Amino acid sequence: MEIDRPIIRAVGTASLLPNRLSPSRLAVHIVLLLIVLLWTLPTAGLFISSLRDKQQLSVSGWWTAFAPATSTEVFRLPEAAGASFIAGRYVIEGTVLSSPDTGKRVARYGLSVDKAGAVVVGEPASVPVGGTIIVGADGSFRWVSDTPFAYTRPPRIFFESTTEPRFTLDNYVEVLMSEGIGRAFINTATVAIPATVIPILIAAFAAYALSWMQFPLRRFLAAAIVALLVVPLQMSLVPLLSLYNGLAHVFGAENGKTYLGVWMAHTAFGLPFAIYLLRNSFLGIPRDLFDAARADGASHFEVFTLIVLPLTIPAIASLAIFQFLWVWNDLLVAMVFLGTSEDRIVLTGKLAQLLGSRGTNWEILTAGAFVSIMVPLVVFFALQRYFVRGILTGSSR
């Protein structure tokens, strides 16, 4: 008996609907969405903060960036000597705002800390030392008295101000126009590119040898490399630096601060993970391909270049992303092996200098963070299609 094909198609489609709408699949999608939001939220906050006005950034968080910011401030009135005599009255005028052009407005004011919002702007208030004062919404004030002003300590005005949201590129301009920032970009690229290529190249040969070449202690070496993953960078930094300085002294390198040194340091720190990742990827290649290549007389080098490398491009690309990000964002290794001189300082070190020794210019940190991640973002998006495939390679083993 023959069954109509449209019926079969309808039955097949209906059988798939429950799987698409199953609670487990829905829960997985919700969890993944929450993870993405949790990872994206700090980045969004950092980006919003980088575009905010410095004064607003210092008094409120980024989540309040799109709402008027409210704050209570204090202003001490001028000395009595600054009074003017106008139309038979003594007058002192000025503004309570330090920067009237920032969009800040005064809402209420008072003459004591416990009555900071007792008077609405535009209405007069009696000053304890004599006269009356009126504060406007734009921050201007006019203090008038029928008798000469006489006081030893000027009174203070406590006022509540609101500031409309203000976004600007001044933070980026300050970072990009800083002296030496261009040189720092070049220095970072000079460090990052070789420090990415060298360990990947060495790790690829080592991973192939540990995967498909037979020699004594092969499994022991593989286990030792995995064990090196748990060694903290800081623990190995001092002995490695001592060894490097000794070699630099032998070969006559000035102070041992050379690009070669920082390349080798990043290579040493990056090799364990690189070999581990690539070895798992190489082991996922079917053995039949190697047997067929050897039957045709191919050498190990030909198998490596013609079979292994083309099949493991996703893993190599994902490793390149990781290594480049680590090196580009590094500060410790670069400062130790390269120094902080103006002709060799890397971008992270230059941004640390811009912040000041006590973090007085911390507001430009947000803009500096985005300036420093522009190049890694380009690299990631250029290779992101290989990223997931490369990370999952060999995961079933």
C-alpha cells in the first residue's frame, strides 16, 4: 500500500515540532541567553562610561547615564570686600557652579547642611549675617543688604543640582592624542605578532610529534606538558628572568631589555596550552589518511604540511586568537622583559602611565580600555568562524 508523500511530509514535520518546543531545549536557550547577557553587560557598561562626561562619570554609575544626575554640593560665598554698592544697596553677585557650561541646573538651595533643599530657586532666603540672597536655576546668585557686609567667615550655600546626560568623545581624544600613544601601539604590535606566530609554529611541530610519531617517553612528555598548565606565570617569572639576564650579560645585550627576550618569554608561557590544544586536534584526524600517505611514500614533513595543517586550520585559528589576546593585553611580562622606556613601552603600560601614579586620571581608563581592545576585536571577528570549531576539536576524546 502506497502512502501519499505529502502525508509523510506532514507527519514528519509534526513529529519534529515537539522537539523544537520541548522544555529542555527552551531552558538551554534561556540559559545561553543569560550567559551572553552576563558577559555583555560589563562591556556595555564600560562603553557607556567611556562616552560620559568626566564630571558625571565621577559622581554616578553608568546605569544612570540616560537619566539626570542629582547631587548635593556646597559653595562658600565671597569675601565682604568683593561687594558692590548699587542703587543705595550693597550687592555681591556670582555663581555657585564651578562650570556653568556643563548643563548643570540648580533645583533647590539652603544656607545650612540640614536645610540644603529648603528654598526653591528664584525665591529669596535670609542670610544669618545679614541681607537676603536669591539663587537662580542657572546657578547665579545675588546677595543684597541695606547695610555694609561685615563677617569674618563667609557663609556657605548648600544646593541640590541636576545634570542632564552628556556624552562626549573627550576621553577618547585625550587618550589618542597623548604623547607616545602611537609609538606604544607600534611596540605592542611588534611584541604581539611574533609572540603569536612563534609559539604556534613550535607547538604545531611538537603536537604532531606527540600525536603521530613513535619515540621513547612520548606519553610522559605529553603528560608533563599538561602538568605545566597549572604552573602560575608569576612563579616562573623570577627564575626565567634570572636565566635571561645571565644570557643577556654573556652576549652583551644592554640591560637585557630586548624584543627577543619578551618573544621568548611569551613563547615559553604559551607553549603548554598551545601543544595541548593542537595535540587534541591532531589526534582527531583519521589514521587512514596517514597510512595512505605513507603508502604513497610521503615523509612526516609532507604529511604535516599537506594533510595535518589544512585539516586543523580551525584549531590553529582559535589558538591564534587566544595567544594574541593574551600577549596584546599583557602588562607584567612586557614590563619585566622589555622595560618602560618611551621607545619600548607597550600600550597597556602607556595607559597605566596616563592614569597617574595615584590613579588621579582614572576616568580615562574606560576609553583607554576600548582603545586597547580595538585590534583584538578585529582579530577575533576575522577568525570567529573558526573559533568554536577549533575549541571543540578533540573534545570527544
